[in-house]
Amino acid sequence: MNLKQLAEHLGLSQTTVSRALNGYPEVREATRLRVQEAARLHNYTPNARAKGLATGRAMSIGHVIPVSKKHEMVNPVFADFITGSSEVYTRAGYDLVISLVEDGAQEQRYRDLRAKGNVDGLIVHGPQRVDSRIDFLADLGIPFVVHGRASDMTADYSWIDMNNRRAFRRATQFLIDLGHRRIALINGIEAMDFAYRRREGYRAALENAGLTPDPALLFSGEMTEELGYNAMRQMLAAPAPPTAVVTSSIVTAIGVRHALDEAGLVMGRDVSLVSHDDDLSYLRNRAAVPVFTATRSPVRSHGALAAEMLLELIADPGSGPRHRMLEAELIIGRSTGPAPQS
């Protein structure tokens, strides 16, 4: 059944039916409910292009990814974020548009999307501490939400973020409370704002306990299994290896575990480990007693919340900027234990 047929069945004009389905306030509530019920009974789904013509919108949301970060598109964290946001877009009748562009070409891509009217809003990924995209998009006048924050910028903009500093301070303090004093950090790329905040949380917990961070126990890079494996092997070969490790991803934590197994060490007894991002769709840490102790903040829900925030801004552009801070939950698993005796 198409719009014309549905309108004829109801004895209403196509304009009234379209407005009722698209939430226009001038349609009476009784009419709206009648139209919605008929659409449900006859399995009518509004055509996205027709809906766009009726509302003056593209009915699409853009995610622009530079080539240097194309690895993110196969990263389970990015995949979960996109899945969560896509579920919201689909329910609202929006499409997802992912653009992979050359490094340094993001601003031109934003201009093109704006000029052609291809998208109604944008999600900005991976902000740095100072990120030129934020001011540029604000000047461009297109609704956007940043997944994360830019610590050294004073501009107000819409963002959703996890409290990285508090999560990693709590993780490090948990290990200190277990008696650990040599605690390593295997972090993400620290030019990225989230990784900077995580290192600051780690450092704050150590300094609050009267401990000095040891540069030999600090590693950062793309959050891969290889990073965790190589960093752990290097530390185990040093004269004073750590008794505990905090990692920025469960993917990295798996690499740490492999290095410990290879060295004949038992995770949780010889070396304790606290991870982050342990609740991914294809990499879960949800046994009755989880394998890893972790700071958990499901990224799939972050994607859904960011999408909902962006759609609200598109519907009511004057309502922003909006902010949403999420807290991580500390999950106790088998990967942590008291510091081993010397």
C-alpha cells in the first residue's frame, strides 16, 4: 500500500496522512492515532525520499572518517558505536552515510555534504584535545554531536562522553588498594582526548597514594592485541616489571594475557590486570565470574544516545548545545588479586 492508497482508505488527503505520520503538531490527536493504526494494520512504511520532500530534510546522518583512521571501521568499539546509532536512525526513518576521506580533507567533505544537502546532521569521532572540526562545523551551521570532548577548547558544543578520568582513577585505585605499587598503563593514542583523560586519571590515583608514575611502565598506541602483547613482553624483560596493568581496551588486555601465558605467569596471581571496554557485541566479558576485572561502559549504548541527541538537535536546532556524561561501572573478575609478595 502506498501513501495515496492509504489516504483513500482513510478518506483523508495525502497531505494530512503524511503530516500525521511525520508528527506535525497541527494534526488532531484523534486523526494522528487513526492514521498510525491504519498504517500499522496495512504494513505501510513511509518512503524515506517522500518523507524528506515533505519535511525538507535529507533523512540521512553523516559519519566522516579520515583514511588514517580507517582501522576504526573494523575495530569492535567503532562497530558497536555504529550499530547502536544505526538502530536509532532506522527507527526514525533515517539512513546512515559513512564517508572515508583523505587526511586533511574532512572540512571539504563537510562543505560538500552541507552544500548538497546530503545529510541533516553529523557525528564527530575521535576528538583531539584541540579539534578544528568543532569550530568549523559550528560556523557551517549543521547540527553535530561529538563522541567525546576536546579538553583544551572553550567553545560550547554538543557532546556525549564517558568519564574517562574517573574510570581510570578508580581502576588504578582499586589496584593500589590490593597492595600494588608498580602499576603499568597501556593506553590508546594520547593525542586523542579520551586517552589523555585516562592517563590523567591513572596519574592522579598514583600521586594521591604518594607514588610516582614510572615512564618505563607507560605505553600508548592503537588499541590492538599486538600493543598489549609487545608492551607486556618488554616490561617482563625489565629488571623491575609491574605487578599490575591497566589497559584501555579488552582487545589490548587479550594481548597482555597472551604475553603472561607465554612467560608462564598466571593473570590475577602473578600480575593483575584491569581492562576497559569489556562489553562488546562480539567480545564479551560476561561469565558468572568475568575473566577480566574491567571498567564497563557499553559503547553500543553510547552510539544510540549520541544518535538520539543528534536527532533531537535536528528536530529543534535552538535547543542545544547538549551534553551527556556517562559513568563506567567497575566489574570485578578473575584478572585481579593481591600484590604478590616480594
